[in-house]
Amino acid sequence: MAAMSKLPAGLRILVVEDEMLVLMGIQDMLDGLGCDSVSAAATNEQAITILKAQHIDAALLDLNLNGVRSYPVADLLAERGVPFAFATGYGGHGLRDVDRERPLLTKPFVCDDLEKVLTGLLAIAE
């Protein structure tokens, strides 16, 4: 892994991912990048509950949650101005036109890829 010091301290990241092993890997990467708070959700409903209860700085959304698209979460994040990226093993297939400009992490990805996307998202938020 590369030196990981680019992300500011205190970040609150929401990860919406339905595969437990993938989620654990992403959480490990985010911990290594210095994220203080990682909230995880496996469904749209869980993610929306978290978003209503917590301030989130950025989010990473699996596009396909056990056969259900994560669009309701994407819409709420966009409405609130929270930067987010999609993570998917399917490339850009399934993205709505409104989401085509969003950053996309193609699974499997490595920590450097995640760091670049988060750094870009945080720059958007500034």
C-alpha cells in the first residue's frame, strides 16, 4: 500500500454494500486511510436511516444491492449535496443518465483507487 495521509482527519463515510467480505475490505481500506467514522448499510432502507440520523461527508454506494439498485440513496445524497461514488463490478451498466458523471470504482479495486476517488469527492465538497 502507498503512504496514506491525503485524507483529512474526522471524515464520516457511508458505505452501502451488501457483500459482507467486500464491506470488511472497504472498511479496512478506509481505516488505513484514516477515516474516523465508517457507517455501513446493506440495504437502501438502512442507508437512508443512517443519512437521516448522522452527518456524512461522503459515501460509496454499491450499485446493486442484492438485486435492488441504490438509486434512492443516491437521490437523497444528491439532494443533500453529499458527494458520492458508485462501486460496481458491472462497469457503467445500469447507471442512470443523471449518475453518469459520478465517480465510478470498478470492483475489485485497491486502496489507492479508493483514496483517489475519496480525494476527488472531498475536493468537490469544498
